[in-house]
Amino acid sequence: MKKLKERWGITSNFQIIIIFIVFAITGSTSAYISGPLTEYIIGDSNINSFFKIIIRILLLTPIYQVLLLFFGFIFFQFNFFFKFVKKFLSFLGLGFLFRD
């Protein structure tokens, strides 16, 4: 726990518990939302299962990022999760969205 707290710049055990809770809620909620959304977008078409999974992942990624910021805000950890999302988007090559 100590190394994780140092890496993330966290000072208390309570804060790390809140962060884990936010990750859990966000993952569950984004998975719950992306399934019906994928079915709505695809409709009744006969698409290969592989392509359905690709579409779902493409939908899941932005939904997860938005929900992470939302739940981070709800649990008073917005600054931590904003840095986290910014780092992830930079990894995807979208870091230009946050440059000054």
C-alpha cells in the first residue's frame, strides 16, 4: 500500500479506499451501460461477434472516462481522477486535448 500511495501521491488510507470504490463503481456502471448501448447501435443486424466486441470496447472507453470523472467528483476525488484520465488519454495519443 505504501508504494501505491507514493506513486499516486496519496496521503491517507481512507483516500485510497475511496479511490478503489470509485474504480469499482465506474467499472460496473460503464459495463452495465455499454451493453444496451451496443445493442441499440447495432440493432438487428447480423454482425460477427468479434465486431460486436470491438464496437463495445470502442463505446466502453469514453463512457468509462466520463464516468470516472463523474464519480470522482461525487466522491471528492476529481483532481486525482482528472490526472488519471489525462494520463490515459495521452497514452492513446489524445493528450493534445489538455494542452494549454
